[in-house]
Amino acid sequence: MKLKLLFLPLFLMILSSPTFAKDCKQDIDGNDKMQFNLKEIKVPKGCTTMKLNLEHSGKMAKKTMGHNWILAKTKDIAAIVKSGLSAGLAGGYIKKGDSRILAHTILLGGGEKTSISIDLTKIKKGGDYSFFCAFPGHYILMRGKFKY
Ligand code: ZN
């Protein structure tokens, strides 16, 4: 009995230690004003994957105010957007097989949401990464730094 009581605090300590209490997820919201609610995403220490939940909290249709979330090196953004144009609305403005894209969601219209799991082993610690929306013209406003 005494032994059990000794182990309980130890067990609780392990559960609450940083290794076990990782909150490797991030919510982000896009709206009808062509904006994300975040200018920066910082990955919590110790995460090797991160769940990203994207919500379009607006009301406008996908074809006029579509939003997706793309992760790439900051220097690649303009080129990714340019090559994504040919994919069009149906392709979510993402060129199939674009290796510069490190993670991406589908394109959403108002009231929709989606989730992805990001493999952080592809991301260099301290590198210059950004997230953005690939809908034509949106990346100018809809972007932010992704820090790992
Ligand atoms: Zn957008």
C-alpha cells in the first residue's frame, strides 16, 4: 500500500513533464477580409509532427474568397503561387507534385474547415519558412512566419 502511494506522484510527474505534455497543434482562421488571424506560428519545442486546423470563418464562396494554408521556404512563395495558377480553382491553386511545398491543406470556402498533420522532420530548425494562402493575390496579405 505504501509503495503504491509513492508511485502515484511519480506517475503524475511523468505525465506532466514537457516530453509528455507536448501540445503539437495549431488552429488558424481565414476570413472574408482576406486575412489570417495569425502573423506567426511557433512550433512548440519537442514536436516532430504538428496538427494544423484551418478554418474559414467567413461566408464567401471558395471561388471568390478561397483559402488554403501552405508551408514553404519564404524565398519560394512567389514561385509556388505562380505555378499554382495553372492548377486553377479545381486544383486548389496548387501545382501537383510541387516539391517546394512542404505541407498544405485543401482550399476552403466560407464556413468550412480542414486539418492536416505536418511532418516537421522535413523542416530545418531555424530556417526561414512561411505559411501563406495560394489563392490568386492572397499571399500578399495572407502570410506569416513559421518558426521551428
Ligand atoms: Zn485565401
